[in-house]
Amino acid sequence: MKRRSVLKRFLIWRLRHIPQRQFVFVLSIFIGFLSGVGAVLIKNGTHFIQLLLEGELIETYQTAFYFIFPLIGLLLTYLTVTYVIRSPLTQGIPATLFAISKRKGLMKRFQMFGSLLTAPLTVGFGGSVGLEGPTVATGAAVSSNVSRLFHMDQPTRTLLIGCAAAGAMSSIFKAPVAAIIFAVEVFALDLTLTSLVPLLLASVSAIITSYFFFGNDVLLPFRIEETFQFRDLPYYIALSIVAAFVSIYFTETYARIQHFFERIGSPIKRLLIGGLGIGVLVYFIPPLYGEGFDVINNLVQGNPERALENNFFHLDLNSVWVVVGLLAGLVLFKVIAAGFTFGAGGVGGIFSPTLFMGSIMGYCFARIVNALPFLSHRISESNFTLVGMTGLMAGVLHAPLTAIFLIAEVTGGYDLFIPLMLTAAISFSITKHFVSHSVYSMELGKKGELITHNKDHAVLTFMDLSRVIETNFVVVHSDMLLKDIVSEAIVKSNRNIFPVVDRETKALEGIILMDDLRPIMFEQKLYEEISASELMQHPPEIIILGEDRMTDVMRKFQNTGAWNLPVISNNSYYGFVSKSKLLTAYRRKLIAFSGKT
């Protein structure tokens, strides 16, 4: 009670002395700092576990433990979720997108620490996923609950969740501009001056936090050593086409694996199947262990042999085609390993697997081109490794601008800006043609619940159909005579439409309009001759509660020109939606959605 009274006094003081806009700036800095701290805790927790697993015993018999470690990590994750968190823990960025689109930006408190506990266990023990998604989800949950604590409205909550995402990515990659663009692209924020300043403050706050804890250490320490040459342009175009089809492979394979595990009812069975699957893959292909940033750095530095030196078959790495074959295997199996990790209940993200596959794809492409005897022109393997990451990020994540600016920032310059832009644009365009939604948003996108930059669609997504249904219509039955309709319906109703409902099943049989009743309602000689079944007509459309989305409802009104449409639920009559009430609710939601902070 004392804490509540202190908070209440602070809120009153804040309203009197700090304008809303300035208070949002303060909150964005605070949230950026918390996101940076979350990134530090998740990253250090993961590295601490990996350090513990790299003792003498493991160094001597390391490959044997590759099989068992991921299963142990997944088991510990399952026990933590079941007995510590005690609530299902959905994956990071998709869970955040769901909270924005369907829960008005409200996230449960356990989400603030859920990924913080489970992601290091999953990845530290070798789960083949990344830490970016859990870091973003942790920051977003903290942001959501801080916003709720200070009574922020829905648009401000969404903006501050975007600030958390920008802060998390800025802290991880030390790329503040790319982090802001990531928040805008993935969370469909409106990039206005109102939103830009909080995003900037959060991103800067987080990167300062990262520098404070990690110094100048960079996750991807790249530097461009070979400049872009115009004659390389056809090869970059070819790479972007390859990236598009690899992106399609990634998305489809990931979706199929998730669908396979969703059909398995028992979480223990999912744990065993996924854990054994990832264990086998990592045992035979050790580079699939963990995030894989060491492999990426080796490729950019031109040392693929270091990434492949533990290959199970001890193949000769002096052969170009052996190296290309082994690396191509990593591209094929990384998404399968990531899918098994998620399917088994692991907690992580797909950002790192995308970078992993993209870098290898780009390196393989360049290595093949340079090895072909009929091509005298040599292309830069390190540059194509970097651009390959951009191509796959643009395709898999549907975030081309993030892909461009992330690689530009981490390389410390814009020398590759032209190929980055070209590759991202082509890869994204081709992938988008075949795959409508990114891996992050595929489930929400299929249901039509995804928030996009289309403001009309976004507002309709935020609206709740049940709140615009009216139930004060007088029901009639098909066997009722005209006299009964007049005495029991017309007299008692102030509406001009009457649903005709079956007495037993409550199913909607039709509707009767007041316009059809007016010419005969005073003809008493017809009272005993005409029944409701003769007067009723089929409604122009029916709204199905639980199936039709707001976009479907609006389209049905538009196509029919009707002012009222009946609603059924579980095959029974439920009520009506009127166009006037729907448009009123839409206008109110639009005002709230576009509200200025």
C-alpha cells in the first residue's frame, strides 16, 4: 500500500511538472538502458555456460559431448519453464508482435525474465539458435510493464516497445541506426519526429550501456578491405537471386518443422525428438553448435578451414570443392537444426541463423565463381560474404533496410552500399512474391492479425469485433403470423430489422425488414394469412464470430452496401453489427492509434 501511494504521488507530481512528450523521452532513455542490461545479462549468461563446458574433459572428448549437451540444455529449459516460470513461453519477436496486435501492447510480467533464464540455457548448451530474439522480447516485456506502471496509452506503449527493440539490437551489434530501422520495419512503427526522437534516445542509451560493459568488443568485427567494383555488378545480381531462393527454402523448411512439432501433443516427446535431432546434427556437423558467429568471422577473414577443421569425416580441406560442399551442407542443415531447437522447446531467435546461412551462402558463391576455370575475373570473397548476409536477412526477415544498414554499420563504412541495396531489393522482392510473411510474422499474417504500415489495416486489426455487436434486436420465429409480429415485435422494438430464428436450434433462418412490413402492417385481414416465413429474406452477408476478422467484416459491408449484418456464433444467432457503429468505433480507434505523445 505504501509503495502504491508513493507511485500515485509521483504520477500526480509528474502530470503537474513534466509534459507527456518529455516524460516519454525520459522513459525511452530508461528503457534503452534496461534493454542494454538485458542484452548484457543474456550474452554473459550464455558465454559463462559455454566457458564452463570447455574444461579439460570437454577439450579432450569434445565431439562426443556435442551430442548430449543440446539435449541437456533443452531439458533444463523445459524444467525452468515448467517449474520456475510456470507458464508457456512463446518465442521472442513473434510473441512481441502478438502482444502489439492482439493485447494492446500488454505483456505478462514473467516475460521480463523468462527469456533471461531460458535463452542462455538453450544456446549455451549448443542449441542452434540466436540470442537476438530473446533479448528483444525481454526488453519489450520490461518496456510494456514500465508503460503500464506509468499509465501510458496504447500508442505510447507500442512506441516504447519499439524503443526496447531498438535498444536491444543497438546493444548487441553496436549499430544504432540499423537498430532503429529494425524497430520500424519489424514492428511497423510510424517513423515521424514524434517516434524518431525516443527511438534515437533508446538506441544511444543502449549502446552506451553496451560500451560500458563490453568496451570496444564487437560481435561482428568486420572491415572492408576490397572496394566495390562496377564489373562485379552481374555477380551481385546473381547472388541476390540465389539469396531469394535460399530465403524461401529457409522459411518453408522452418514452417514445416514447426508444423511437425505442433502436431506432437506431448512436450516430453517434442523434447526428446527435437533434442536427439539437434544432438545428431551437431555431433556430425559441429559448426552448427550454438550461434555460429565464430564461423561467420572466420569466413569474412578468409579462413573457412578453421570453421571446418572438426568435420566428422576428416576430409581434405585443401580442395576448393570439398570446402564448398561442407559449407553448403551448413546452409542446408542450419535451419533444420534451428527448427529442431525451437520444436523441442528451446528459446532463441532466428536472426543469428539467418546471418550464419547468409554469410556461408555468400562465401560459397564467391568461392565457386573464383574456382571456375572459364572465368578470369576474381571477386572478393569477404565482400560477398557480407553481402550474402544482407540478401538472406532481406528475404527471411522481410527487413531489407535493416539488412542494408546493419552490414554498412558493422563494417564501419558505406563502400558496399550499392551492392547491399541491390541485393536486398532483389532478394526481398523475389521472396515476397513467393512468401507473403516473414518467419517472425507468418502465424499472425495468416490470421490477418499482423500490424503493418498500412494504417487502415492496422487500425482494423486493433479493433475488437465483439465490442461493436448489438444484441437488442427483437427475435421472431418463422411460424409467427403477421398479427404476432406486429404485437410482439414491431410494438416492442425500436429497430427496423428483425432476425428470424429457429425456436429449437437458435439458428438464423433469415431477416425481416421494416420496409417490407410497412405496406401490410395495418391490413388486419392479412394478420392470419401471412407468416414470418413468407416475409423473411436471406441476409446479404453473415458475419461469423470467431472466424471473420475486422478486415473481412469491413469488406462484407463494402461489397453488400448493407447497413446491418447479422452475426452468428457456433451456428446460432448472436446479434447484428451496424455500419454506423462500426465506423464510429473505427474513427475512435484511428484517433487513439494516431495519438501524439
